[in-house]
Amino acid sequence: MTDYGVKIGKMKPGKRNSITDIEGVTVGHVTLSDGDIQTGVTAILPHQGNIFKEKLIASSHVINGFGKTIGTIQVNELGTLETPIVLTNTASVGTAADALIAATMEQNPEIGRTTGTVNPVIGECNDMLLNDVRAQAVQKEHVLEALTNTASEFQEGAAGAGRGMLCYSLKGGIGSASRQMELSHGVYTVGVLVLSNFGMLSDLRVNGKPVGQELKQALLDSWEEKDKGSVMVIVATDLPVSERQLNRILKRSVTGLSRTGATIGHGSGDIVLGFSTAVKIPHDKPAQPLTIPTIHEEDIDTAFRAIGEATEEAVLNSLVTAEHVIGRNGNERPAFKDLLAEFGIGLT
């Protein structure tokens, strides 16, 4: 948003203003764009080691449950994450889970033999307007490619799982942002990645400005739709927290969604998944009890503000980076940046 002269909130972003500002976190995409097929896969690696062997403190929160995620029950029961997180379209969650299970079993031959099974974590949004979701174009090899080719720099907007997604009746997709937290014992970061697929144009606000209403009037209502989409919010932090504290932080992501204009509609699956890289939990039981550092509860307000600001900017970044996409049956959605230029609408 800084390219448009917009500063969201009070806190300082990380170096990249991205979820990958948390050391070890990388993101990979596979984008499928061919006529009626406008979809893809996005993979988030929480760290660069063996995640099944070195699990992370994790939690999830359901803002509105109209979604088809996989793996969140065990994440909340055990408080740990043991695989990467994969995002895709609604009809491809099974394929994504199959691929993620296969990749984890290949890395860990003891799974299903001398130890238990694995809990894949998959998130989704419905891209059926621009993508022929019934074609189930996402294949196992696409998921494996996304998992294999991750990096700290990655495309936002209409890329990966975000290729066919809508946001505020315009083109949405992948967006990311981060915020630094200065505490007495160190500087920490909260990073957010969103898969945005929700909202009505008239509700869109940028830093409090009712930009959506201006666009709606300029477009003569031609792009206004019901809010029946979803949003996946993926949160990474290096802040030392318990799963209970992390869950409290995840809940505050809704403040950032709301500031962009989200109303958390009936048909919108709004799901938050988060993890902390501050400590790794060994899969194999050690001889001694684990020591897991956590912040004092008095420190948590800073994280509440950070996740709200990062979520708000991540959503807006998913809009300003997205390109115009024409997809299934000629359905299309314009790029936010193109409309701003066409109608001479500023964001400040």
C-alpha cells in the first residue's frame, strides 16, 4: 500500500512487509491459467527443517465456519503444527491433502509403521466464478511443485491459490503484510498471508476512506455482488507464545478484516491458522520435560494491534497487486489498480 501513499496503522512493518519476515518461513505458488481454468496452489513452509520431526506451537480460529479446511481439529487439540500449510480451491482440498500426506511420508518413512499418521493442514476458498471448479484441475504434482519451490519473495494478487479469487467484487487473491513488535525483551514480528475471496464493493474501505462506494457509483453498480466468498488468514510469528495465547492473537485478526469493510457474511468461510517459530516441539519424546518460553499476558496487547494492522494491509495488498482476469464462460473481474486509474480515484 505504500506505493499508493497509504500507511496502515501505527506499527512498523518488517523488512519485506510479508509473512516471510519471520525467519524460515517461505511461500510457493503454482498458478493454473488457461481459459476456463483459473486456479492454483499456494504452500506456506513454517520452517526449513523437517516439520513433522520439529513441530511448532499452533492454533486455529473460526470466525465464520462456512469452510472446508482439513487438519484444524488436531491443531487445536494438540496445539502443534506438523506439516506445511497448503491453500487451494474448495474442490481440490482432497487432492492437496493427498499430496501433502505423500510428501510428509516420503520424508518420514516411520509414519504408519513405528509412529502414528500425519495431520495435513489445508485451507480453501471457492473460485467458481472465474474458475471451472468442477474440472478439479489442481493435481497432486501441482501441490508437490508448490511445496518444493518456495522462497522468501513471492507473487501477490492473482497467483497460486489466489488466481481465481474475488475480493470486494473485484479481483482478489494472495496478499501479505507484517508488523514488528518492540517489547522489553526483544523485537518480534507478526506476519500475515491472506487468501481473499469475500466482500461487497460498496463496503470496501481503504484506511477509513469509502473507496468502494466511489467505485460503485463510477461503475453504475455493475460489479456489486452478494458477500458469499471466504478468506483464509495465515499467521506466522516468532513471538514466544503458548497455543492459548496464540489463539487469543488469532481472534484479533477480525479487527483488520473489519477495517477493510468485511461484515463476515453468512456464506463466507473466514478461517485463521497461525503458528509460532519461537520453539520447536520434538516428535520423539525427550528424557526431560520440555521448556517452552511464553510472553507475559501483559505483552499480548502489542500482538493484538500487530495482527490487526497486518491483516488489514494484507487484504488491501491482495487487491492492489491483482491483475484483471477473464475466466470461466468469459466471466471476468477487473483489477482494483486499473479502476483507480480509470476513474481518477485516489486512496488518500
